[in-house]
Amino acid sequence: DPAHHGEWVALLRDLKEKLEIGIEEAEPGHFIPVPPGADGRATCVGRFGTVDVFLYDPYAVALGKVERGHTRDLEDVRALIAAGVIEAAELRRLFQAILPRYATQSIKSDPERFRRMLEAALEGPGSAGA
């Protein structure tokens, strides 16, 4: 709730300091366009006190990892496919759906690199330089 954003930030800052971890506030759409249907693919993990916890759309997560393109990210995408969390054909379909918006999102957007990273993730280790 935007009315409680300040309290949320203060809580996270306190937790960050106590746990000595890095926390970055970012929305998924800041990196790549959110794929169609992402809200419907979020999965509720459970309620903890008064907080409902959801896992974000695994396809949006996978596409974000593909776009970043680090070796570990591509391995993570392969692991999501191998575990049956996502399907390669659906990942490719959603990639095609967001590509036109991605291409015009930022001067830093590189659609050809994004496509190469997708192919590298789907083909397996060593198929493209990350």
C-alpha cells in the first residue's frame, strides 16, 4: 500500500543492517517489459502474520535473467526448465511478446544480444558467450 511505503522502507533498511545484506528496491518492469499474464502466474507461498508472500511470475524472472545474460543466470533458466517450473516454448513465446517493447524501452536495450542470450539459455552451456 503506497500509504505505508515509508514504513516498509524503514523496516527493510533495519533488516538490511541487522542481517548485513544488500537489498535493492526495484520493480520488475524496470529491467524488461513485464510479459503478458505475469500477475496471473504469481504464486502465493503463504501468509506470515499479516503479510501475504508471493513468488513473482517465473517467466518474468527467467526473462530478466536471460536479459542480464550472466553465465549463472543462464544456468538458472536451464534449471527452471529442467525442474518443470517453466517451459521452453512458453519462454520463447513470451520473449517474442515483449521484444517490441524491449527494443524501444531504453537506449541500453540490445534486442540482438537479448535474443542470443535466450538461445544460449535454451541450447545449453557453452552455446554463447555470456
